[in-house]
Amino acid sequence: MDGPPDAPVLLMINSLGADLSMWEPQLPALTPRFRVIRYDARGHGRSPVPPGRYALADLGRDALALLDRLGVARAHVCGLSLGGMTAMWLAAHAAARVDRLVLVCTSALLGPASAWAERAATVRAEGTGAIADAVVDRWVTPGYAAAHPGEVRRLRDMVAATPAAGYAGACAAIEEMDLRPDLPGIRAPTLVVAGAEDPATPPAHGALIAAGVPGARLEVVSPAAHLASYERAGTANRLILEALDG
Ligand SMILES: O=C(O)CC1=CCC(=O)O1
């Protein structure tokens, strides 16, 4: 946890193939105002890696268990991609625990299901190293990659360090997810952030969420690919602060 102990709590949830370090570019801007809780989603980073397929509800209940353990009754929630899906699940199924929502480069329905099954099978057979380059190609724009080779190596290493069973288990959660019916019931004030050049969850996915959640607002950041909060940290931080402070 980072930030003043008595500040409002902000829970940040990582994407598929990432760990809690993906939020490091947010810390200098957010920790003066918020008690920031970052954690590794199940199957990722240093969290346990249960065998088998995960469901989005598993990931959501993990987040609730963490809040319970930390004695946090209610938090703002910010998630990117799979983390954003978990955040939407929380807002829909545990509304009393969620204050405001920031959904970054995410989707309410991310098909085709067969692609997730195939990716999981590849990872189980060959490891996460086999897909790491392709994943990072979707995370940052070519311009950013050319200018920041060290960051690209770091991101690639993060993907490759994700346990294969955890990555594959989380693919199943995306394969089976359809949050579209939940969107109209979300009452948390919601900001949706999309990356204009995101090939994984293009802005149309963010637009669908913003159209479905009452009162939600969409911001499209450019140039930015899937890891928009990493590539365009300054813009993302400003938007997050506006959404949570407003
Ligand atoms: O790796 C990708 O294709 C992008 C992605 C989808 C869900 C997620 O968390 O990352």
C-alpha cells in the first residue's frame, strides 16, 4: 500500500500478463491524494496460482477478500483490461464496496472465445515466453517501442515471468465473460479510458461500456495502445485524478 493511511482508498487491478508494477507510473501522481492498494491478480506476479480455469467472479471475490483483509469497506477501483473487467464485476456485484470506477482499455465482451482458448493452450504448451513479444506489441505503439527499448524489454520480461497456469487460467475468465447485461446496473460514477491505437480493446469497446453504464464518460487517449496508463502516464494520471477528485 502506498499513500497516506487516512486518505481515500484506490484499488488498482492489473491486466492479463502483468503484475502490480504496471501501475508504477501512476504512483507519483496518485499517492499524495490516495491510499493506493495494488496487488497481483490470481495467477500473476507473486499471487497464488490456483490450477484450472478461472472465472471473473473468482477474480472479483479475490479483490473483495483483499479489501476485507485490509479492513476497507469502500474503495475507488481502477483496472486495466482484465483488471477493468474485474472492476466492472465488482461494481455490478458488490456495489456497496465501490465508490468511483476508472476503466482503462477494457471491454465488456472480448471475443472470439476460441482465440482465448487457443492462447491458453499455447501458453500451457510453450510457456508465457512464447507470446510475450506479441503481447507487448499490442501494449505500446510502435513509436513508443522505438523510443523506449528498455521499457519494452521490461514489459516483455513481466509477461514472460507470468506463470503459464495463471495466464491460461485467466484467459478462461475472458473467454467466458459477458458483462454487457451488467452495465446498466452499475451505479458508480465511471470514467472509461481508451487508447486510440489499442489493437486489443479498441475505442469501440470503451464506447460500448460508456454507453451502457449510466452517466459514464469516455476519454480516448492518443497516441496510446493497450497499456495506455503506462505509455501515456501523464495524461492517464490527470484523467484518473479528475475522475476521482471531481
Ligand atoms: O493480451 C492482450 O491481448 C490484451 C489483453 C486482453 C485482456 C487483458 O488483460 O489484456
